[in-house]
Amino acid sequence: MIKGNLLYEGKAKTVFETDNPNELLVYFKDDATAGNGAKHDIIEGKGIINNKISEYFFKQLKDRGIKSHFIEKIGEREMLVKKLDMIKLEVVVRNIVAGSLVKRLGLEEGTPLTVPVVEYYYKSDELGDPMLNRYHIMALDLAKIDELNQMEHVAFSINTILREILKAKNVDLIDFKLEFGRFDGEVILADEISPDNCRFWDIVTHEKLDKDRFRQDLGGVKEAYKEMLDRLTM
Ligand code: ADP
Ligand code: TMP
């Protein structure tokens, strides 16, 4: 595999072309941002940990029949993936109230939701990722109805699988964000699954083991990411 031109520099990852037109190289950076880039810092080693945690989850999901863009981890910070036609949506699944839901619904952080909730956000830095419903998505032609149904079904399946895996590691899955893309006429899971885009709490102490430690200036960000990696892989 030959690393080619830079395709996209994101906030947490950089994407490169390869000598195979159907494959991309994703490089995990140490940059942490919040508030659409308003808050920025470097968490040394975060990229290495997120690459490992994402590899772990993509492999676990594959074993349980969930297809993703993941091909293989090819370096400390580098992952080889299928090049997808990305759907400009963030698919969020929530089990327990946290983050933006606290303000939106006036509920206390930590309140369990009686059913898992799915939300869609328009992936647009200029607009600040506004929340969308199914009709907005269809009106903007971001995805077809059957693609949307497929993404929702897969997102809920992933929720069930991840909750089970994490429970065995004494971790509650509070919520998470997924991205999907098209490949060969199919919609498949993309991007990453890590403490950057999930909320993980210790089941007993409710200690936060995710990016909220950075967002809320709680300290111990790298230690929390490392703790998640150790619980998952040791
Ligand atoms: P952001 O774009 O929010 O700053 P990142 O820093 O994580 O996010 O950048 C990674 C970019 O790569 C994202 O825009 C994501 O949608 C895109 N991406 C993830 N997986 C794939 C893939 N398999 N094919 C093409 N693009 C992808
Ligand atoms: P929220 O409570 O801020 O809406 O976030 C819900 C989940 O989505 C949480 O696990 C963090 C994740 N997320 C991202 O990965 N990227 C984002 O841009 C946002 C807003 C949330």
C-alpha cells in the first residue's frame, strides 16, 4: 500500500488517498476540539488510543455481522479503510440523558431513557451541525428513505452489541455518534468508534471515561481514554 495525496484534513483525523482507488488511509491525530472547533487542545497519544479502540470495536462488530469500512490497522495511528461515498449525517443513539439532551429536554444528566432514542444531525460545520428529522433528510436528498431505514436499523443493532460488550467491562454506554457511507450500492458504517464520539461511564461510580472530560475541563483526559482501551483489550 502506497500513501497518496492528502484528501481531507478533519478536526481529529486526516484522510489520505492510496494507490488503490477504493481504499483510503485514515490517520488519527491527537487534536481534541469541542464546540465546533471553538475549544482546541492536543491530548498526547489520543490518536494512538482511538485507532486501537476503533479497531477493537470494528472487529467486534464484524464478528457479529455488522459491516464497516475497516480493512486493517496498518500503523500506530493509521487505519486502512474502504473509500465510501459519505452520507452527510451524524446518527446519534442515546440510552441515558447527557450532553445536549440535558438542555433540550430539561432532564437531569444520568436519567435513563425508557427506549433508546435516535437523532440525526446535518454534518455541516458552517451550519453548526443542526438536528434534522426524516423529512428534512429527504427534502435535502441527504439519503433515500430505504438508506435511512437501513442506517437506523444498524445503529440500533450496534447499540445492543456495544452495550453488551461494555457491560462486561463495567462500562455504561450513555450515547454515541455514527457516520455511514455508500459502497457498492450498500450503506455501511464508517469513521470511528472511540471515546471521542461515545459517552462511556463506569457502571458503579459513573466516572466519565470519554471526551466529556475534555469538554467539561475535568482533567485526566488521556488517562480516561487509556482506561477504556485497557478495559476493552486486557
Ligand atoms: P470532521 O470532518 O468532523 O472534522 P474527522 O477529523 O474525524 O472529522 O475527519 C474524518 C473525515 O473522514 C470525516 O469527515 C468523515 O466523514 C470522513 N470519513 C470517515 N470514514 C470515511 C470513509 N470510509 N470514506 C470517506 N470518508 C470517510
Ligand atoms: P451531544 O449530547 O452533544 O448531542 O452528543 C451526543 C453524542 O454524539 C456524544 O456521544 C458525542 C457525539 N458527538 C460527536 O461525536 N460529534 C459531534 O459533533 C457531536 C455534537 C456529538
